[in-house]
Amino acid sequence: MADVVQYRLERMVDELDDLERRGLFTRHEISEIVKQRRKFEYRLKRPSPLKQDYLAYIEYESQLDALRRLRKKSIGRDEGRERRVSKKMKKSVSDFSGVARILEIYRLAVMRFKGDIELWFKYMEFCRQRKNGRMKKVLAQVIRFHPKVPGVWIYAAAWEFDHNLNVTAARALMQNGLRVCPTSEELWVEYLRMELTYLNKLKARKVALGEDKGTLVRDHRDADEKRWINENKGLFMPLDGEVENTDGSQPENMESQKSVDLFREQGLRVLQTIYSGAVEALPSSFNLRQRFFEIVEATNLAQSDDMHDKILSDMQRDFLVDPKYWDWLARLKMTDSVSKDGTSEDIVPSQMQKAIQVYEEALKNVPSSMIFDLYTKFLMDMIAPKKEETRDSELPSHVEHYISHLLTVYEKAEAMGCLTEDIAHRYVTLYLQLGKLDEARKLAAKLCSGKLSDSVQLWLLRISVEIRCVTRNSFSPSKADILSIFELLKCILTKVSALESESLWLMALKFFMNQKHYFDKLVEIALISVAKDGGGESGFSLPSAIINLVIQKDGIQQAREMYKRFLALPRPGLVLYQNCIELENNLASVGDKDSLVNARKLFESALATYDQNTSLWRDYYSTETKLGTSETATAVYWRARKTLKDSTALTALPDS
């Protein structure tokens, strides 16, 4: 190993001498460079070098080469100022050796980690930026090792197309990639983009030569301008050289209309060919059809309207029962109206009507919860901005109409049995947003008594609505109101586990914190729930939430009595032990003598169940180190070493 490292360092002598001779680095700096390179070379010559070793070496060499370039520019400016000339320094061995070394490290790295596609892309990106002529070889290697990765083919084709300007090679790479990865959506889309981009470049060349006009990129502003000119034809006077026919058209325009636009025709043929191949390879991909449609919309091809209609008809045929298709089609109707007619307030009802018709047709073909979910979200998205704009004034009539229509859609979903938890939640929330608190209260009670009776999200909304209702007129509710809210909470808390109803428990404990009678009843329900389902091993812990409130209300002694009640249950949970230990440790750190004893008892009780938990042993050792003695800390450490089965976990415990 040492001989190989020494040999590689000796090959750097010419470069280092050149750096010192040109004044880019001092002798001390060069010795530091040699020291760092020797360290990196030894790391690469280990039996099993890590990927991070190669990347760290590359990062160091990249920063060193960047510093060399900066100093070279600085020295060049100083010499030019002294000699009153601006001559560049001649290139020497040090100008090339840095990049060559980085490339060699990349080569060693990718040969060591052939399956790391991210490392290959870093290698190719470095070659592309430095333009050192090794890109073709690297592309051939990565394609050989990763032929099933679509991004490799796309990167290679993009380099041939943009850098080498070799369309034939780029096309061949894309076609080979499609043979190997026929189910890649990205490959099909990028292949189409590449072909259309090439045609657009050829057309731009013709335009620059004065042999053609226009581009293959669709611009709606051109259509609007032509329509305005045709409508205001009488405002313009013909020039002397312009002669119009009786029908108002010019001879040159008629000839240009009759002439065949080869580029638009060719673009259409390319689109049709690639589209048919992509549909055959991926017949069930809705996202692919959507992206092809967007490309057709953005390009100006011959008979593009026919291709537009063909894609839509194919999508309707193949995705008639897909809710995403209907949602996309409805939103497309809105964007079509905006792009063609503008965005004025007068056309909002007509846009919405087209989208609503699509959703209504979808309900006839696919009467499902998914359709109702997308339908109601669309209406809420369209209505919400209008409500914000008219917050201080009355809603426009058409917005009120769509709000009532949205309520009708919710009622229809309820009648068809398609209400989900999210739809029902938005249904009640809509009434709250409209300020109809009583209607929201009745609806929430109705939904919670139906098939969604186990929905924690819906019950949480119902309880919050009930609390708003009872505190609407006075801040302090009556005893009857408090009893009714408690009965509602009891109804759902006894049915659902504490881990699933975290938000409900937190609301209940906060609301009844100052009502001792009802708080004690909630504690009894919590004891039954924890005994039935067990405490949490991570995340939310109901006993911990109760103990924290008891500390705030009644102090530490009552909190200790409370956590002892929960710890007496069969499975109190690791989170409860950890929170109780943290509580006692905090008290012990401020001088409470009993707290350290209580913390030790809690640790021993927790380790009786969780003796393989490394984190628990580490906390125990840390507590004894800070609050106990060296003897107790050492005893905990050796107990952990004997108890833990995973020898690697012992590194988490510091050696005493």
C-alpha cells in the first residue's frame, strides 16, 4: 500500500514544482497539499474504502483547483498592471493536472461503486462542465452498467443534441432507450420534445434566411391580434403596393396558404408516430396522455385540432371510469375558456357551467366517493377566492348560486352513500364558513350518528361546534351544557383507542381541566383505555398528558399519585416511563432529595420490561453520572454490557 501511495505522490512532483515556480503556492502550502493528498491516498487504498472517501478527495481537489485559478487571475492582473500589457499566462502542467486528477478519482469511484447512479451522474456533470473530451467514454460506460435507467438515456441524448449538435446520434440513443425501457413515461415525452425542438430549430433557420415565417410554438397572443385586426379592418388603409382581391384577400397570402408547410406537416407525423407508440407501450398511463396533450396545446402543428380531438377521444375511451380523468377534463374546460375568452367576471358563470356539466356526466358514469371528493374540492377552490374578495360586501348572485349548488352536491353524496370522512368534514365546515352555526350543529350530530360514527375527525369537529354553541351567549356554560358535552365525549372516547383519538383527548382534558368532577371521570376512562389498549411506545401518551395537567393544577405530589396509578396497569408504555423519569430528574437537579430515589425506581421498573432498550440504559447511566456517584454509574454501565444482546449498541454508552 505504501509503495503505491508513494508512487502516486511522486507523479505529482512536476505539478507541484510548477505551482511553486509560478508563485501560485508557497513551499509551506505545497507541503500541506502533499500531506492532505497522502492522507486521502491512504484512505482510498484501504481494503474497503467508503464512497465518502472518494467524494471528500474530489471536494478537496475541486477547492484546490478553484483557488489555483483565482490566484492565477490575480497574478495575471498584477503583471499586466506592471508591464502595461494584458497578456495571459501561458498554460502549463498545473493547469491540467487538477482536472485530470479529479477525473481519475471519479473513475476509481464509479468502478468501485458501479451501482451508484447518483455518483455516475456527478461524474458526467463534471465532464460536461470541464469539457475535457471524456464524456463519450463515460456515457458508454454508464449505459453499459445502467441500461434500465431512463435518465441515463435522456442525459446522453441531451448531450449529443445540445453539445455535439448531432441529432442523428441523439435520436438513435432515444430509440435504443425506448427499446430497453419501453414503459418509461419520461423517455417518451422527452423523445417527442427533442424531435419537435429539432423541427422548430430548422424552421427558425428558414425564418432567419427569409424563406419562411412563424414558429412551431403556439402563441395565443398572435391569434388574438389577428382576430382584432379582422374585426377592425376598416380602420386600416392599404399601402400603395398592396392589392386586394374582391373578397379582401391578397394574392400573396392566398399563395402562402396554399403552399404546404413542410415543418408543420412533419411535426404532426412525428407526434402521431410517437403518440401511437407510447399508447401501445403504456395503454393505462393517464399521466402520459395528459403530458402529450399539453405538448399538442403548446405547439402549432398542421391539423393540431384534429390531433387534439383524437387524444381527448382516446382518453375518454380508455379512462372513462377513472375519476382523475374527469377532474382533469373539468379543469381543462375552465382553462380553455380563460385562454380563449380572457378572465373577466362576465364569463365566470359560463366557465363554471362547462366544468359542472363534466362533473355531472362523471357522476353518471362513475358514481363514487372519489368523484364527489374531486367535485366538491373543485367547487370550493372556485368559490373560496370570490368569498375573500367580497368579505365586506354581499356575494355576487352567481357565487351564491354555486354555494347552493355545492350544498346540493353534498346532499347528493349523502343520499348516494358516498360520504367519506373528508367530504363530511368539508360539508360541516362549509356551514361554519357561511356563519350557519345551528345548521352545522344539526348536520354534525346527524353524520356522527350514521356510518361515520367512529370518525375521530368528525367527532372532533362536532365537539368544537357544540362548545361554540354553548359558549356563544355566555363564556361560562351551564351545568346541563357541560353534562351534554361530557356525554358526547364519553360516547366516542370509550369506542376509540387513545392513540387514535389524541386530539379528542387533548380537547377534553383542556375543557374539563377546572371541572374536578368531570376531570376525575375522564381519568377513569383513560385508565380503562390504557388497560385495554396499552400505553404508547412512542409518540403520544395519554397518561403523560394527564400527569402534565395534574402538575399544573395540583402540584408534584398529586402528579406522583397519578403516575403510580397508571404504572400499576399491565402495559403502561415506554413513553410514560420516560416522561416520569424526566420529571423526577428535573426535580432532582434542583435539590429534591426524594426525586433521585424515585427516578431509580422508575428506571428499574422500566428495565424490567424494556431491558434491551439502549436509549433507556443510556439515560440511566447519564442520570447516575450527573446526579449519582461514580460507583453507581459504573454499576449501571456494566449491567448494561451484560444485559444488552446487541454488541454494537454498547458504543452508545460511554466507557466509564
